[in-house]
Amino acid sequence: MSDSSEIWFGMSRSGLVSHLRRLANEIESLDGKGPDFGDVVEIDSWSLAQRPVPCLVGRTFGHPTIADRKIARTSELFYFDPEQGLARSFSRWYRLGTPDHPAHWH
């Protein structure tokens, strides 16, 4: 099977490797002030949730495909720093708003 037909997370193997390298580079370059990588989606009333992998659930603002204030669940978390108010999922950065109690979402 060629690389272009092997799919992980909806992309080719080389696409996944490129995406994970970019994710690692972005996390490595954090300087305590937050990301400077373009659009950062805000998530409010959030709590740390579990799927088979850690994720966030909450109301997003500024997401490219989810309407503002709609409840959303992030993709897998690769970086989570509630003290800095910042999280990085597989697909994007999140600026953490007000946390919420996890039982609220069940």
C-alpha cells in the first residue's frame, strides 16, 4: 500500500508525520506568553474530559467549523497548561476561558 492511500486521522502517513512535527515545534517554541501561530480558538465553560485519549469539552468561540457557543469536544490533547490558560489539541490551539465542573457535561 502506498503512503497516499494509508490513512491515519484522515490523512496520509506523511501528512500525519508533518502535522505532528509542526505540533511538536509549536509546543517547543512556547515562551510562556502563549502561541503566536495564527488563529487560537477560545473554549469557555470547559472541563478536562476523557475519550480513549484526553480532550476538552466546552463552548468554543472562533472555531473555523463550529458555531460560537456550541458545545464541542476537542481532538486529543497534546499540551495542557491551565495555569497559562492554554491547550493544544491534535488540530489546534485553545485559549482556556472559565473552567466548569466535569459532571456538567454528563
